[in-house]
Amino acid sequence: MDDRVDELAKICSMTGYAAVAKELPQGSLNLELRSVNSRYLDIQFRLPDEFRQLEAAMREFLTARLKRGKIECRVSFSRITPAEDLQHINTDLLQKLLELDRAVRAVLPEARGLAVADVLRWPGILGTESSSAENLFGPCMELLRAALDELTAARGREGAKLKAILLERLGNMRQLASEVSPRIPALLATFQEKLKARLCEAMINCDDERIRQELTLFASKIDVDEELSRLQAHFDEVERVLEKGGAIGKRLDFLMQELNREANTIGAKSVDAEVSKISVELKVLIEQMREQVQNIE
């Protein structure tokens, strides 16, 4: 039960690779899994013809374990023909091959005919029994399970690194956001002094009420308390989602959009070079996080 909880809480990258092989009496069976980023789960297979009937079961198995990513599953099988089978040729299959060869060359006289080596390599031509896909179903699924375990472990290790990177960026963003609010009172004080000087220079009544009205209007224009509050809420949600784990990529991508919206608004309201700089640095960090989030399942 604890292992299942840990598995659900784990953050997985969508990039990974796994390769496994198994030696069988019939030959050598190899299976590879490759995984890259994708908005959805996209599974593609590269299978020998005799394994095509296994594709549905393999797809169902992968779909039950993976949520997102472009997955390529490649299977190869190098058949070994026992020495005793070299003395047996499937004459029925050989006759069909000869008939097909004649039919093709009747239409395409210049086509090259079947060579002895081509015939001997044809699946099922040697031996009294061929290695059917049914006989290989169990070993193939065992390899798929082992490869998926290896791929999941690799994606989990990469996901742990991504989590650490995102939390580090998040800490930097919290620090930057905390530097904005303390600058507002100084900005208001500076504006008040400049306003008094301008009014007096223009010989305009500079009574306290007029200054208070202008100051209130200016304060409302540069007020970013609401944006900062929303930023803090989004920071907390990003941290909560990262700690919860699981398939969180889409949720994090949405949160990156919301963070960027608030950072843009802070920059648009800024009348201070330092606050503008902070807004730019926030957006740089958000973009860095967004690029990393694209790798998370």
C-alpha cells in the first residue's frame, strides 16, 4: 500500500529510454521503449509482422501505466533455426513462394527472382514448426513489463530533478515578490514631494486636499497589493501541486500562465525602475519554469 502511495506521489518526466533483451530457444527477443514530450499519450509501435497481433495487448498495458508522452515501442526478434530443422523445408510454403515469384515476373519481367538465400530467410520456410507470435506472447509481455519498469524509474529520477529545479526557481520568485511592497511607500512619498513642487511652481493652490486627491489617484494606479497576493497564492499552489505529485504537468502549465499574467500586470503598473526590473526577472524565472514543466507528465 505504501509503495502504491509513493508511486502516485512521484513526479515523472516525459523523457526516458529503456532497452531489455531475452534469449529464448527460438531466438533473441529485444524490446526498446523511448519517451519524449507530448501534450497527450501517443503510443507508436515498430513490430515485426508476426508480432502485430500483440499490439492491442501491449497498447492496453502501456496505457494503464502512462498518462502523457510520445512513446515508441520497438520489438525485434532474431530467429535461431535449430540444426535439425535445417533438413526440413516447408514445401507448401516454398511452392506458394515460387508461384508468387512467377506471377510478379510475369507482370515485371525485369524484376529479380527469388534467390536461395531469400527463400531460406523467409519466415517459416525451415523446420516443421515456426515460432508463432502466440508462443512468444508471454516472453514479449514480460519484456514489456521490465522495460516499462525501467522507463518509469528513469522518468521518476528525471522528475525528481525537475521538482528540485522548480522549487529552487519558486524560492527565487518568492524573494523577488517580497521586495516589491516595501518600495511602494517610498514611491508615494517621492511622488508627493514632486507634486507639491510642480503645483507651487505653476502658482497653483497646493492645499493639502488637492495633494491628497492626487496622491490617492497615483496610489491606486501603482497599487499592486492584489497582484502580489495572487502571486503568493499561485506560489503556494505550485508548491502544493509539486508536493502532491502524480500527473501534474497540465496543472503546472496552467499555473505558469497565471503567474505570468500577474508579473505582466506588476510591470505595467510600475513607475519605478527597480520594480520594473523585478517584473522582468519574475517573467524570466516563470519562462524557465514553464520550459521545465513541459517535460513533466
